[in-house]
Amino acid sequence: MIIQCTKKLGDYLKKNLTSKPKETQDLFYSWHAHLFLINRKKYIMVMNSQTRYLFVLGPVVAKDIKNLDEMIYSGIQENLEADKVNPIFIEQYVQHMDRIEYMKTSERSIIGQMNDAIYYIECVQEDDGIMDVQQLNRTLNDFPMIKLPLKFSGRMMMQEMENRFA
């Protein structure tokens, strides 16, 4: 599985990011990740490269970084479960996830869509600075994205899972 990190996240992780993924890489198992701040707290947004399905991890502190792989694996699984994806599909997807490899980002359009989602988060966050990440993750996948055939990333992810695993 590939996680394509923005420069900001790559610097925070202190990892040498390898070059962009190969053309033959299955985008369904490729994700983009970006570090952002809300109320002086760090969060990581993770977006699927094919379906634009996304979720937010956080708030993240420095000691969490050594467990980032596990956070991403569990984040994918927990968010699919919360979005009521068929458990059999989730199990099959998880079985195909291999060791995480961190790379540089390859698609500017994905970064733009992540920035749009972050702007949305900034607009809807609570005035007291408290952010319900679980509820936010449910809302973000009902956020329209013009480049997607089904317009919503949550629907795209469900459709792709049905196409592959049904």
C-alpha cells in the first residue's frame, strides 16, 4: 500500500520519501496524506487516490508518529465500518493491504480536493475548538467532488468495493 505524503507531512515524519509511484500501481490501494492544523492541533487527512474517500486522524502528537502505519490501517478499517460497508468487502480490502510505503505526492488535483475539505473543516468547526472527528469523517464523504462520476467520495468507494469484491 502506498501513502503519498505532502511535503509538509513528509517533513513532520522526518522520512525520506521515495519518488512517485509506478504507472502500474493500483490506485485503489494508494492514498494521499496531508498534515494540517486546526486550533493549533495537528491532524492528518488521508484520501484514497482513486475514489477520493477520505478520513481525518487526530489530533496527532509527536509520539503518535511512530505508530502512524497502524493508525492509517485502523483508520481505513474503522471508517469503512462506520460508513456501513459490507464487512466481507472490508475484510477483503484489508487482506490486500500490504506494508505501507511512503512516497511523494503525484496528483495536484487530489491535493486541491484535500485543501477544499480542510477549508470546509475550518468553516464548520465548533467555536470552542472541539472537533468531533468521527462525525466529521461521516460528513466529509458526502462532500461533492465534481471530478468523480458519482459526485460523492463515499458512494465511489462503495461502488468500487462492490465492483471488486462482490
